Amino acid sequence: MSDDDRALAWALHVELASRVTAVELRPGEGLLSEALDSLHSVFATARTALAGHVPPVGVGPESVQGLVIRMLNGGIRPFLTRWHPRLAHYRGLRAPGVSELEHEQAWEHDDQFRAELAELQVLLRDIARRFAELAGADSLLLPMGGVR
């Protein structure tokens, strides 16, 4: 593995370890819309980083590049495709005087969104750990719901 591959793996590990992709969004905490924004940012950052990184010949599914594609197309993209339009529509229904947090917590799909986000986080945390391994570094991930 090249130094460029290790640098890419580490950069993506840090990106995942420092966002909602790896940090539990407990019931009643945080805004769902901010979680989606964070996932959109991870998607854009990873795609841009991958596009600017020419891989060696014979890149496989467990390479940095293969993991990025799995993360984007097998995890983040399907989640965003499912939840972004639904939440955007619901957010447009917020009455004046109702906070964003109150409005989102009243959404009938709040629990389902959080449950599916938790499932996505399992995949993304696994990929983040693999990125750290490929970079030759210790993972920065904290246990879900706590400190190291």
C-alpha cells in the first residue's frame, strides 16, 4: 500500500470518527436534519478525496478505494435517498413558533430514522476501523454511547 493510500485511509477515518457517522444519536437528542447534513458532507468529502486519488492497478474491494465505494453506494447513498426527501417534506410543514427540535421529535418516523441510522453506523464504524488499519494507525473511534 502506498503512502498516498495510507494518507487517504487516515483522512477518511478521521472524517468518519468525528461525525454522526460514528457517534450515537440518542432519542430526543440532536436534529435529524443535522445528521443528514453530516452524512451529505461525508459523502461529498469521500467522493472528492477518491476522485483526486489515482489508485494502483488491481484495486480490490478491501482496498481504501473499494471501501470508499462500499461506504458510499452500499451505505450512505441508500440512507440519504430514503430519508432526505421525507425529512425535507416534513420540515416544510413546521408551524411558526415550533422549534426545529420539537418539530422533528414529533415526526412519526423519528424512531425509524434513528433505528436505521444506528444500523448504518454499524457499517460506517466498521469501515472507519478498516481505514485506520489500512493507514497503520490506532482507531480514534469511541465506544457507542461512551468514552474510551
